[in-house]
Amino acid sequence: MRIIFKVLALTIFLNLLQSPPILGRTDDPLQRTLEYKGETRHYYIWLPKDYNADKTYWLLVAVHGGGGHARTNSKAISMRKTADEVNLPCIIISPKFNTKDKQVSRFPILGEGDFLKAVVKTVRKEFQLYEKILLMGKSMGGQFAHRFAFENPEIIQACAPSAAGTWTTPDGKLLIERYGVVNDPEMFLSNPDNAQKIPERLYNLFDTRTARIAGRPAQKGAVKIPFLVMCGTLDTRFDIAKRFVASLQKAGYSVETAWPRTPHTSSDEKFDAEFEKFPRMAVLFFKKHIKNER
């Protein structure tokens, strides 16, 4: 009898080792890889606490910042907790975007937009998902999110970008942190002397790839996408966030705002509650904009 029990226990243990994990915990997401253009790329998945394989979910894409990492994406982790709390039926993913050549992530049409599409296509093979996606990102992720939405309105249900260092308005103007409005992005970015007018970490905007597409206007149909634009009131990017909101309103977009009292980043605990407003407000915004689309 003992031998039979041991054999049974060993069989169950081996089956567990061979089977992929069912649930991605809040602090321990599922890791997946994708062969993309000759490279092994990674993305991470946070499933609902009551995940049901027979149920259809919204795919919520959380784009990390230039100094962040997909696996430890704090916005994805916080949104998972809030989504479970308020019953937003979503699966959250955070792909590992290119942070070495940040231009391809700031401006997704230069490459990382197609990577996200490949990830979404792959995730659809594993889970039952609604046709459109929910998209959010902060900092570099905010730059990616709003431009990807403008370029691909047919697959975006709602978009919540925040604290971007640059924005492209619906009519193709460029907004740059600590500088303001650039009416002719191609001309401005084609002149390297202008680099001295903007923050040093944005100097790599000045290349021929970016100059050609930085002023690309929103595609037809993008005006139907609801936006939630967020930025900390102590962030040096606050001014251009407000200008971006004004450009959306002028173009007829549905836009909401949230302005927590935060700098761009801080390790000071006094800002913790305010920083938590970014992912929480995004989840509540997304829940509001899926009600009639299930």
C-alpha cells in the first residue's frame, strides 16, 4: 500500500512540474517568451485571482518606463490588485520593451508597435479575449501608449497615458518637456543645434528616423478612443501634459484627467498614496469604458 501511495504521489508531482502554471500571482507573474525577428523577447502576465479559462477577458497592456522592467512593473502589479478589487475582468500583460534604443519605444511606429501586436496575437492563442485592448503606460510608456493608440485606433478600447516626456498631438505637433510646443517636428529635430533647448536625456530625439515621424498625426478613427491623461503636479512634465489634454479637447476627443501630487519619481514615503492613484484611476477609468462593450 505504501508503495502504491508513493508512486501516486510521485506521478502527481511530475505532472505538476510538466504543466504550465495556471495562475500568475500579483507578485509572481507568468513569464512567456516570443521569438520575434530573430530575438527571444519576454512578456509577463498577471491573471485574475478567480481566473476561469472558459471566460472572456479584456487584455490590459501596461507599458513600463525607460528605466523600468516588465516583470517588476509596479503599475501592472497595482492594477492587478485594484482590478480584482473592483471586478474589472482583465488579464494584464507587460511586455519587455526596448530601452537601449528608446526611440523605437517612444515612437512605436519605429518598431516596438509591431512587437506589441505580435505579443497580443500570441496571448490570444492562450486566453479568450475581447477584440480590443486597454492600454496604459507611464513616462516612456506613456509616450508609447498614446502614439500606439493614435496609430491603431481600431484595436484600442481606451487609453491611459501618463507623465510622458514628449507627446504628439492629434494634429501632429510635438510637445517636449521643459520646452513646449514644436509646430514643425521634422524641421526642429533635423537641426542638432536645437538639442541644447531640451533636457539632456531627450537628446536622442535628434535622429533622422524620429524627425520623419514625430509629427505624424492621429489616424482616422482615433477620436473615438477615450483618454485618461495623468501627470504629477510636481513633475516637470506637468505643463506639457496639460497642453496635450487641451489638444485632445480641441480635436473633439473624450478626455479625463488625474493630477496626483507627485514628482516624476520619488522614494519618499509621503508620496506613496499619491503614486498609487495612477494605477487605481486607470483601472476605474477602464472599467467605466467597457460597460457597454462586452
